[in-house]
Amino acid sequence: MERLREEVYQANMELRDCGLVTATFGNVSGIDRSNQVVAIKPSGVPYGELSPQKMVLVDLEYNVLGGELNPSSDTRTHVMLYRAFKEIGAVVHTHSTCATAWAQAMKPLPCFGTTHADIFYGEVPCTAVMRDDQISRDYEEETAVQILETFKHYDYNQIPGVLVACHGPFAWGQTPHKAVYHSLMLETIAETAILSLNIDPGLKAIKRSLLDKHFLRKHGANAYYGQTGKE
């Protein structure tokens, strides 16, 4: 558990250092699958006051496993994603500027170029707007419901992120560091997409052959990008 807390703490610091969070917005969690325990940033605690020991441990029934701090208000969203996406090891939520702009516009993020295609195998989807009856129930659980409903039509391994309509982005990965990387890349492609549309408002998505080439050379069965056995 101490190693998990350390990894999640470092990832939260990385989130701050990448400029993906403002004030106390945003959080990273990680899961120990063997023990079914999640470590997550405490709610509302400034990043400068965090430490590995302040990462809050919860089980998959939302029970806090000791300590005096409350877990992130987004904990139920994270936990439901862990239950559904069995191969992920970490979840990130931010309100980063450009990805949030797409979420507020309630638009999926098209794949306009190879930078996007290197990470996401096609558009990054945007969920439906949450209904009033959902808002009146458990809001954080219903946020996950919106994401999971969207991913009935997408592969969470090939699209490691989502835009929650009117809210902001979530991303995930096999490790806390990788999930932060996906969150950073989501913000980067959201920004470049806005700039590209300013140049050409009628811009179309990348052609399929280029999308396939760039994604599969990194993530396909015969991937050859990078060093063997290394990130």
C-alpha cells in the first residue's frame, strides 16, 4: 500500500507540474488489483500540502480504509471505472482548459492528425448530457454511468480518455504515470484541434490509412516504435 500511495502521490504532483490542474481541481487514483484497494487524492487539499501518507485508501465498495481525510469527491466515478475497465491501473480527472472547452461544447474531439493518432485510435468521444433524474441521484456514480454508456461503442484500451459533457476530461492507463501522460496528450490534442479549426473551420478528420499507421505502429500487434520492452 505504501508503494501505491507513493505512485499516486507522484502522479498527482506530475499532474500539477504539467499545468493540468488549477487550485485543487483534478485528481489521480491508482488501484492495487490483487488487494482491490484504490489510493486517491484527498478532497480539496492543496497540492503543496500533499504527501504519500495523505493519499486516501478505499475499497471497491467506497469504504475508507483508515485515516482522517476524505477521499476525492470523484472517488465513486474512479471506482466504477475500475470495476468496469478491468485492465486499467489508474484514472485521472482534470479540468484542463482545452479539453474542458470541448466537453463544455458537448462535442467529441475528432482525430485531425498523427499526433492524435499516436495515442487515441480515432475520435475522443463526448458523453451525453446528464439527465435531471441522474443528477438527483448519486452524481459521481452517474458520471461513471455516462462514461460507461459511451464506451459501449468504443474500446477503452484504444481510446484511453473521454470528455464528460458540460464537465471535463477523464483519462486512464495501466499505471498512474501513464494515465497522467494520456491526460496530458488529451489536453495537447484538444488545443491543437482548436487551432486547426481556427485555420480551417471545415477541416475533416485524418484519413483512415494514416490513423491506422500511426496508432498501430505504436500499439498494434506488430508495433515497432520505441525500444523493445520499454515505454
